[in-house]
Amino acid sequence: MESPAVPPPAAPALAPSAWVCRWSADLRAPTRVLDLACGSGRHVRWLAGRGHAVTAVDRDAAALAGLRGLAGVEALQADVEAGPWPLAGRRFDLVLVTNYLWRPLWPALRDSLADGGRLVCETFGVDQARIGRPSNPDFLLRPGELLAACAGLHVVAFEQGPEVDAQGRLLRHVQRIAALQREPAADDPARPRLSADRPAAAL
């Protein structure tokens, strides 16, 4: 008698980005979060698990399938490059974009920030083309480009340059930013509590 087939173990979920954790861990739940181009949802799961209401947007229905039904998660399939912005009129306390770049969306992303809201972005810099993918300049940030895109916002942290592991091996070239829709007062509960323990740096 043949034994039943045993399905392969599920691949372990990717850990959330340290940058995302650093600049969202202090948010008081529940807050409204937008994760654009969320992929399989490593940040969606982490943020929803902390009690936030997360709108997860991606054009890949298969990637979103695993997020549907999760508590606190609204999974929205949309091709934001070819179609209209699907969240017109909606505002979020945290707008999150990682490993994704589509420059025409900057106005919509900024407009999606609620009063005092926070924008956290992290993606590849132009020097990534020297070591691997992505290599198309349409998807790589020019030096200082995130700073320019966030002009008029209150930038609390910015980094750009090579990212290395604990052994000093080059992993990728990145650019990342955390910015607020407005500068908070010292006693404002929206003020990031992490902003003083590690100053903004350029790698």
C-alpha cells in the first residue's frame, strides 16, 4: 500500500525589513496602514499582527491570496501602473513602500498621508545595477532621489549606499527614508519615539 504523499514544508516567511520595523514599531494600534506593492505580505502580516488595519495592494492575485481573510487586512488587487489610483480620497497613518519604484505614483502616495502621517520607503539605488538585479534604471533610485521626492515633508531619517551583512559582504545598494506629513510637536503622540536614539545617516 502506498503511503500518502506528504506536501513539502511551506517556505519560511521573510522577516520584515529592519528599516520598516524601526520606523513603525512605535505606532500605536490601531492605525491605518497602506502597504503598496506588498508582494506576499511580510510587512502586512507583521503590522496586522501588531493590531493595525492594513490595506495591502499588489497587482499579483496569487501573492494576495495568502493575505485574504487575515484579521485586520484588506487585500486589494490593482495594477497601479496601468490603471487609476485605487485609493483616491483615502488617507493612511503609515504609507509603506519597499523594493518597488514607480515614479508617477509619488503625488498619490503623498496625498495618501493622513495629517501627521508617516511615509516609509526602502528600495534599490542606482549602483545596484553594478552587482545584479534589478538593473533597469527605471526601477533604481538616483542619489538623493528620495529626499527630493519628500521635499516639503519632515524627514526624520535618510540613508543611501551599500548594505552589507555581519561578515561585511555586500548584499545590495539601497536608499531609504522615513518622513512625516508635518513636523510634530514635542508632546505629540505621533512623534516617532525612535528618532533620537539613532540619527539619520548616509551610508
